[in-house]
Amino acid sequence: MHDFWDSLIKAIDPERLLKEGGYYVLLFVVFAETGLFFGFFLPGDYLLFLAGMFVATGKLDASISSVVIGLIIAAVVGNYVGYWFGRKTGPILYTRKDTFVFKKKHLKAAESYYRKQGAFALIMGRFIPIVRTFAPIVAGVIKLDFRKFSLYNVAGAILWISSLTLLGYFLGSKYKEQIDSYLIYIIVGFVVITAIPLVHGYIKNRHQD
């Protein structure tokens, strides 16, 4: 079991994904995390930042414009797939047994967040792991108006992709020589930042229980 988890962690390591898989693997990861319910464990935020940084330092052979545009398209299409999946499966998902790639608690957490935040969940929820995976599915389950969903989908994708990727590109361009020295601090920072909403939600649920 330990060997399996070690292999999984290595397989989803952002640096390794970009160095070995390149641009097309990057597109697939963003699509999977935003459109497929088993993609919730993928390192979306850090991967976007790292992609921008790798473009700036020449480690990713692509222009920043093609990366940003391609990732926005992948994120938009991913959410459409999630929305379609939610509409087709509906309540069946809530009676489905947990598996390694599907946890009912993640779906319920995203639904709770969505019902409280509304459109905010589809736009700003892009920055929150698990929520960005399951929010479009929930929107499909409750049959949110397709035009509204499309507006929130595109707006959220543009904001999420552009902000993190361009931040990585800016820092990579400005501190090209020193960036490798600070990479570990960047990783820790992203882990902490992305964990805050999840920890807050966990503590809040414990108090409500």
C-alpha cells in the first residue's frame, strides 16, 4: 500500500508532470480536475503557477498566450463535462457507494458550499480544491440554468487560469536566476493556502455536528 501511495504522489507531482508530460499533459490535468469527479486530488493551483513559471524560464516549450488560452478552454470544457454528468446522473450520485475515486462526502461538501455561495461557488470556487471539481456536477444535479452556468463557468475559468498562471510567469521572469532556490517555499505556501478553506469547512462542520 505504501508503494502504491508513493507511486501516486510521484505521478501527480507538478514538476514531474510538466517536465515529462509538457503542455498536453497540463491541459489534461486541468480538464480532469474541473470535469471528472476522480480529478479532485490533482494539483491544479500549483500546477498553473508552475506552468507560468516554466514558460518564463524556458522549461516549458510554449508561449504564455497559448498556455493561458489553452488552459482556459480546458477548464471551461471540463466544467461543461461536470455539469452534463450531474444532469445525467442526478440523485443517483447521492446513493452511490464510496470508492477509491469517488467520495460522497466531497459531493455533499461541494453542494453545501454551492447552496450557500451560489454563483460565487462556480467562480471563486475554482480556487478551492474539491469544490472546483464537484461544484459543476452539483450545478448539473440541481439543473442550474445553462446560460447562467455558462457565464459563471467562463468567468471563473478566466479568473482562475489567468491569475495563477500569469503570477507564475511574472515571478519566473523577474527572478529567473533565483526562482529555483525559493521553489520549496512556493510549494509550502500553495499547500497552506489551498488547505485553509478545507480546514475551515471541516472545523465548521464539526461545530455544527
